[in-house]
Amino acid sequence: MVLDTAELAVADVTASDLKATTLAILGRLGVGDVFTEDGELAARSPVTGQIFGRLVAHRPGQVEECVDRAQAAFTQWRTVPAPVRGQLVRELGELLREHKRDLGALVSLEAGKIVSEGLGEVQEMIDICDLAVGQSRQLFGQTIASERPGHRMMEQWHPLGVIGVISAFNFPVAVWSWNTALALVCGDAVIWKPSEKTLLTALACQALLAEAARRVGAPAEISQVILGDSLVGVALVEDERVALVSATGSTRMGRAVAPRVAARFGRLLLELGGNNAAIVAPSADLDLAVRGIVFSAAGTAGQRCTSLRRVIAHSSIVDELTARLAKAYQSLPIGSPLAAGTLVGPLIDEAAFDGYAAALDQARADGGELIVGGERVDAGQANAYYVEPAIVRMPFQTEIVRTETFAPILYVLAYDDFDEALEIHNGVSQGLSSAIFTLQLREAERFVSAVGSDCGIANVNIGPSGAEIGGAFGGEKETGGGRESGSDSWKAYMRRSTNTINYSTELPLAQGVEFV
């Protein structure tokens, strides 16, 4: 029996139902039956916790062959005018619009996101395609004044080469699109290693891009997907022909990737951990703050890199704010992400649940008070991990609070003056996203200034989670320093060339040097 995703309730789905439904969706997205009895990789849905298929993994030796093909495609693609390259991305965007519902459902099935978030992630892909198509006509260099008469200096941007993309499970399709849409209009080829936890969404995206390439006559292997474990990732990272490695994941993963790329003088774009905080000032609109905090902390079951982990509230309002947050948390519908009305779906797997439980135990040992949540929810599936989002009141910022736990745990701390709030806020090793809720102009401006938040994203009167694609996305410190998506992020996928053209009959040297 093949079920529509709107009909799927977690307690009623069997492994065969899920497999049949997934195969039907994959078929509409252009992917055949990829399952095999002896595959090394498991296709598992956090909705039920069951494995419903297996896939064949690439071997590390096959990565070299993929890079060979990508390099050959790149040598063709880089000579195509950028606005023409944009037509490929335009076609991909149209296919995503056509298949938004199916791809969004696949995201929900494989990553456990609620339906609106699955659809929202595909919309994010569409948005970056629109941005990249426009960017294809705006890969601007500049003219620079020369100190030498009869000379002109200019700067050009050229295609970089083969781009390796390593993505995480929590945004299984959007992060790939951020990189791929820009890389393609910049003239590059892409090899994607998705998370082992979200393989099917990757195959679906690749099928849509392959169809777009067929329609516009682009090289067939301008984009490829490799499936496998960390050894496959290492082979991609260490190949000297991979000009840029864009890696999204944990700080631990970044520490493993960075030295390998640096050793061969390759380029890196890292999007790593986040331990995001929101300062809530005495003047804050608490109605607004509560709504912003609850979505940022509990949305996606706390499994976004921009999820809110810490609330730093003024001592005059911290009790009221905590009580209002607790009341909101107690009303959150937890259950199948495919069911109408659900706001909190499952953790991705057992390891995520173990991290959630261990962090709460440590927080209590450090003197924290569990205000609400903290329990596993019985959703009728023994191998699925649904939990209650937790709020923990902490006496001060302990090591567990400074540690990113990829689960819905919100630590609440109090402050007395704004300098103290900033010190607590910046007193973690990550620097991705941040927020302040205040109606005071001075506090808002100071927070986003050079002496305020040390994060790559600093918001005022909105939470830290849920970025638009028009701005550059990324963070500082152990977040890695990479920037993706909007603004001038396209420059990461190109190489810069400074040209000096002498149109005179003389040969003056710079800085007045004479060499006769």
C-alpha cells in the first residue's frame, strides 16, 4: 500500500508502507529502485526508526574516477558564458517548483522534519536558484586606478574548478543547493557527499539536476553524488584536484577535514557548530520574545545549527520569561512530523537521544533546575526517538552549557547589566548566530556593533534560527569562518585575477623603481 504523506501517522506506518511510499516519491523525482539486499548503507527513517532499504556505497577508489569525470566536465563548463550557465540553474529551480511537494515529503520522511519545514527547505532551494540566476549576470570584477601613465588595472573572477560538498543530515538538500547553484553559475563542477543518514534526498536532488542538465545541454557529470562512509569523504577531501571543499557539520568533523585540505593548499569553506544565544532585555516585548525563542529552540527538534541553546535574560524578567516559555513548551504537539499540527518531530537517531539525556544529566549535576520537558515520548515506535523539548534554569554558564548538544535543550541564565550579558553571550567557542530582544536603540545597536555579538549572524527582535538566502550565512571561531548563500558568497567558488594592461609605448615600473 502506498500512502500519501498527509495520511501517514507514526503509530500506523509499517516498514513496508514506508518503503512503498518512499519508492513512489523517488519514482516521481526521477530515481529508480536503488535498494539492494546486500547494500552497505541503510536507508532509515527517524519517523519510525526502521530500516526500509539498503544502498550500495562507493569505495574510496571510485572517488578518483568521479573527480576525473568532474574535471573533464569542468574544462567544458568553464568556457560557457556565465549567463548561459545560469540557464541550467534556472531549469533546476523550475523542476524544484514542479516537484516541491514530493521532495519536501522526502525530506520529512528521511530527516524527520515537520511537513512545513520540509517544504520550507525546498523553497530555500528555489530561492537560491533564483538568486544564482541573477548572479550569473553579475560576476563583477572592477577597474583599479594605476599609478603608471598609459596603464590600466582590472580585476576578473574566473571559474575555480571541482567543488567538493560535504553536508549534514539536518538540512539534507538546502545546503547542497546553496553551494551547487552558485558553483554552477560560477563555472565549476560539483561532487557531493551527503550524510549517511540522508542518502535518498541526495539521489533525488541529483536526478533533478541531471534532468535540468539534459534539457539545457550541459555536461552530464557537472554534478555527481558519492555515497559512503568517512573513508569516502577522506578520499574526496584529499584529492588535489578538488579546488574547494565546502563542509557542513560538527566542529569535530571540521577539525578532521581542515588539516587535510590545508596540507595540499586547497580551499576550505567550513560551516560547523553553533551554540546560539538570545539576550532578553528588560524592555523586550515578551510576547514577541516567547514566540521567537520557542521556534528557534524547539523547531526541528533542536537539530539546526542555528537552534537557540541559551537564553540570557535580565534578572528583573527572567522568572516571568521562564514561566511563559514553560507554558508554551507544555502545549507543543510532539509526534509524527507527517501528521497535521505536529510542531516537534523526532531526533534523528539513538545517538542523538543519548546526547540529549547525557546533557540533561550533566546540567542537573552542575546545579541546573529542569523546568519542563526532558523525557522521551512514547510515539508507538520502539526504534524512533521522540523527546520533550527541555528548559533548564542554570545558576551560571557551566561547561555543558558551553557545549553544543544537537537536541531541544534550552538553558536559561540571568544577568544584571548589559556588559555581563555580552560576556556570557560571547563566552563560548562557537560563533554562528545570535539575537537580542530589546526596544532600546542603544542596546540593539551595541549588540550588532564590533563590540557586541561575536557571531556571523546578529539579529534584533527575531530569533537566531531561520536565515534568508539573500544574506551571507556563516559564523566565526569554531563555526569555521565560511560564508554561503547570498551577499558576495559567490566569490568563494571563483579565483581572482588582477590584470595590468600597458597600452603606452613606455615601460615605467611601479613605485618609481628604475632598472636600466
